[in-house]
Amino acid sequence: MPEISKIVGISLRKLRVSKKYSQQYVADYLEISRNAYMNWEAGKTNLSINQVQAICSFYHIRLSTFIEDYVERDMRFNELKGGLIVRQFPMHPLSN
């Protein structure tokens, strides 16, 4: 099973990209450097519960929503892919 920080990072990226926000935009709101935020998305940093709550506040979602709709879903997807961490990007809306 992969490190949870990598799964959370993938989830953060998917959420950010779905809103069409830049890393800098999110980092500015969270009052951290873009480099620090990049490390979060890369799964290089373990986030505290306070950091995750700040992210949820930014996106106007509940912590439970983030965990259930993003983290748990990405964990299940990762298990289906044989435990390989793959970068997941949203499909182009016209490619369905």
C-alpha cells in the first residue's frame, strides 16, 4: 500500500485542477510558498489535520467529503491498478 501522503497529494492535485486553480493561487490563500504546496501535491510532505482543514475551507467542502470523495476513491483506484502510483488527470470534457 502506498504512503497516504502520495494519495493525498494526488487528491489535492485533482481537486485543484478540477477548479482550474494554479498552485500559486492555492498557496497564496493558504499563506505558504508555491514550493511547499508543490511538495504537498507530490506527496513529499505529511499534512497535519489543520492543514487539511484549511484546504477544505478553501474549497468550501467538508473534511469528510475530501476524504470520502477524493482520498478514499484514489486509494481504491490505486488498489485496482496493482498498487502503482499513477498521476491521474481529469479527462477532457469532450473526450467522453
